[in-house]
Amino acid sequence: MTPLPDADKKSPRVYTLTQNTDLENLAFATMQSIGQPISIEEMSEDELRRLVLVNLARLSVKGEWSGLLTAGGGDSGYGVLLPETTTGTYDGFEITAMAPWGTQRSATQNLNIPAVPTAFPFVAPESGDLSEVEIWINTTTASSTLVIAFYEDDTTNHVPGDLLGYVTIDTATSTGAVSQTSFSSTVTLTEGTQYWCAYAKGTSAYASIKGIQDDHRMGLGIANSPINTNNAASYGTTDWISPNVPADDIGSLTQYTGGTLATIVIKY
């Protein structure tokens, strides 16, 4: 590659370690290992610029632009930074805790499934059809169910828009991790695009599930006028039609004062 302007022609690290590898075969993990030891100092400036240059060339050849310019083709403008691979038994995404709207995992809480739906936004970490939704049941209750629904983002009103699909999970039979693979319709998500998830009980009976304390969860930044510190819209909606059946366009946001949000894991 052509040396950078005004830079030493010799590259002690970046070009040396990549010189025998085609851009098409140059992996992200290799770039990461090359770049990690480079310190942010004036003497390392040329190497850092070379690292960026090589990585941009690699991305151009491999077509891996997700999250850099168009957030994976989504229209929300939110990028999700995730590793290319994970280790261990991780096979799902805990959307209640995901960036940018996620909450810190300060403690797990018991949460009685609400009668009025609670909704929160999340950004899809991958593109594809959802295959499973998983929750954790602390205490079962006879004849109880939990409905979890997924919505497009109404970018005009900043609320859940069109219903994509939902699952109904039995919360009356067993405790621990319980999942549902049967959806009302196929829920297809696009990486980097914002969606909404809402949940509420599906019957008159209540069960207790695992939740995450969300006192420090990021807010939506929507406020009434005049502005005060207590009126910014956060999470919580009304107007699920019929008895707890998800509907298109849930309705306007209401003030959500914090507390506990359900721990919900999605799988592709």
C-alpha cells in the first residue's frame, strides 16, 4: 500500500503483520489483535492511521459495512456494536438490557406480570426472523399467561406502531427458564432498526417473573412543556384492546416512573 503522506515509509506493525494476507481473507479478529497493542501517542499516529486505512480497505472488499454508515440497512440511525462471534453458551439477546435504551443489571427483581401493557424500545441486534422468546418464571399461578408482542416504531408519534407478532407464554406450569417458539405471525427484524416490545398478562391471573431494576434506565428524552425533571416520557403504554390482546398502534405514551422491567430474551 502507498505510504501515508509525511509518514515513515516503514510500518513496524500494521503493514508488517498484514503484508502476506489478502484483504478478502483478513478477519476482524486479526485487525483487533494488531491494533490492541498500539498506544494512542504521537509516535503511534502513523500506525493508527494505517490500521484504519487497512480496515477500511478490508471492509470495502468484504462488504461488511453494517453499523458503520447505515446501521445495517435500518432506517433508525442507531448502530449496535457487537462482536462478530461470542464464546460459551450465549444464544440469545436480552433486549431489556441492550444498548442504547438498556438498563444496568444492578439486581434481579420479582415482577408481577402487569395488567396494563408496558412497552420499551430496543434496537435489533441482528437481521432475521425471531425463533423463540424466553423469560424466567419465579412463581407460577394457575391459569396464568404472559403475552409478549413486537411492534414497528411509529417514528411520527414516537410510540409502538404496527404489530409484527406476539407470543403467549404459559406461566402456570413450571418455574425457571420458559420459552415459546410459536408466534402469531412471523416477526422479522432488521439489524440496527428500532422496534418496540410490550408485555402484559393474557388472563385474569397473575404470575411472578424475573425483572431488572430500571431506576437508572435511559429515558426517551420526550418531555411535556414547561419542562420539569419529572415529566419526561419513559416506558409504559395504555390501550391494548380487548382483554390483553396486542393491537396495531398501542396508543400514546404515559408517564412511567421507574421500577422493574421484565427480563425478555429473543433468539433468531
